[in-house]
Amino acid sequence: VAARTVRKPGSEVRVDGIVKTFSGDGPAALEGVSLAIAPGELLALLGPSGSGKTTLLRVIAGLEIPDAGRVFFGATDTTDVPVQRRGVGFVFQHYALFRHLTVFENIAYGLRSRERSRRPGEAEIRRRVGQLLDLVQLPTLASRYPGQLSGGQRQRVALARALAVEPSVLLLDEPFGALDAQVRKDLRRWLREIHRETGQTTVFVTHDQDEALELADRIAILNRGRIEQVGAPHEVQDDPASRFVMSFVGETARVAADIAGGQVWVDGRAALRAREDWPEGPVDLCLRPWHLTVGGDEAALLGTVREWRRTARGTVAEILLDGSDSPVEVKVTDVHRKGDRVALQASEARVFPRG
Ligand code: ATP
């Protein structure tokens, strides 16, 4: 019930052709990024270190001014609107709570610092902060100081503080990055619930693919200042647009192969029939471990069993495919021994031309 009154529809956020360079001679941090985030969407910016995730988030926030390109919140061009007027809420990895203020005062801070005409009265502030404390499940900690909270609790206070001003856009930069694995997992589930309740347009930065896959409605994958793909988790995982996306999201076995005469050749053997739309010549054949099965008598990929082990969910073999330099884990039904040669069938595969 409390949550319903917090709900306020989020804005659409659109960035168009964003370029941002920090130093004159180096490569640009963002090299022409365009992206539309739907109202109420939970979008992850995923990519390796230095790919431009934080810079893009800061451009959306108004903390960085782009060299070129525009930022829109709904129909409004906010490119030149200062950060205080954009209606954004932030949470950073290192929760910058005010240490000398209680949890209550931290959450109330944004409301109290509004200009007079927009500042709610004391009773209204109490009501709003109370609701938010319920929402982030910390109703009894209002009078504590940040130093008396766990990391996960502090992060929840930081989120409540960001939500207090009813931002139309919520921006989270590795919000759970500094926390241990279990707390992170709990907070992820909880963020998903909060998002469902508040419906705010939310953009969060992560370099953790599991976090992105588990939480996001859609994922934008950045590499060297460019977006390589934007899609739902199943799209980026099952239909990666580039070799980079394929190797960055989800496990992949990469096999050096050649396509000629309708066959995919690995180490001089025809291992797979080539699809008609696959290019002739040297390629990387990319396979998801969950598309591989051991056995069958068609022309097959070959590999060597490195290890195998039983688990509660069945037996798993670690197999090094011929033409590949890192092993993959495949579920198996037969008993195998270390060193066994096995044939594998791939129900799906992707190829990318090798340069
Ligand atoms: P990480 O996951 O490590 O935080 P990121 O994907 O968020 O990385 P950014 O922080 O956006 O990447 O950085 C993109 C590029 O811009 C990097 O090469 C970085 O060194 C550079 N950069 C970012 N901020 C600044 C700055 N204030 N001054 C100079 N260079 C910067």
C-alpha cells in the first residue's frame, strides 16, 4: 500500500549520437552512442572496464557534458539542463551517505534542500520518509547513523534517498559492487521488486553479466565507447550481434575453422555442415556449451575429456574441443575417463569471419 503512493511514471530517456572525449589525443570514451530507454524500463549498461559505461551514465545524469549528441527526457532536450534540474536520482558504488546525519535525515535530505515553494511540510516529510523506510525494509533503523549500518543496509538507505525526491529517472553505478556475494544476490532480488513497485525508468551500470542477465529488461553492451547490441537477456545470449557480445555474455567455446564446399573444416576434418548464410574462408566457430551433446554418428566436432565429475544435477565433463584453446563444460550421460576422445553434436552454432 505504501509503495503505491511512491509510484510515479518514469520518463523515456533517449541519447542520440553522444561523443565524449577526455584527452585530446586518446580514443573517445564514447564514440557516437545512441540508445532509447522506454518509460519504466530497467536497463543494464554492461561492458568491460573502460568501455564507457560510467561516462554514459554521467552524461545521462548531466554530470558530464558531451562533445556532441543530445540527451532527451521524454520530449524535452535536457542536454543543457543542469543536473539539479533533471529530476534524476543516483546511487553510486561507494554510497555517499552523510555520516553525521541519521538514516531519517539522509533520506529526507533531498526534500529538505528543495527551494521553498516546492519543499514539503514537516508532516509530509515524515510520511514520505516512513514510506521509503518500509519500501527498503528498514523501518526500525531511522535514528541510526550510517556508521552503525551494514554495507547492504547503507546501500538500501542510499537507494531510499535517491527515491525520496521522486526522480523520473534512477541511475545506479555498480550499486552493489562493493558488497559480498550473498548480500549482492539479496539486493538484486530486492531491487527488482522495488523497481516493479515504483516503475521508475532505471539505468544501472555493471560489469557482471549475471547481474545484468538476472535483473534487466534489456541490456546494452558497450565495447570501446560503442554499443555493440541492445536487447533482452535472451536476445543477447542466444542471438549475439557480434563476436564480442558472444564472448562477453554467456560461456562460449571458440573453434578455429574454415568454411569451404558447404562444410566447416576443423583441423582438416569436415566437422559440421555449413549454413548457407555462413561466409567461406577462415572463421571462428562459436558454440554455447548448452547446445553441445556428446555422441551421435554424424560428422562431428571432436574433443578430449580433460576432467569429469558427478554433481547433484548429473555428470559434467570438461572437454577441450579440437581447434579451441579453452575447455567447456558439457553434461554427459556415459562415463568418461580423462583423455577420452569424444564426438560432439552442436544443435546451434555461430560463425564470425576471422580477420
Ligand atoms: P569501469 O567498469 O572500469 O568503471 P567504465 O566502462 O565505466 O569502466 P568509463 O569510466 O566510462 O568506463 O571510462 C571510459 C574511458 O574514459 C576510459 O578510458 C577512462 O579512462 C576514460 N575516462 C573516464 N573518466 C575520465 C576522466 N574524468 N578523465 C579522463 N579520462 C576519463
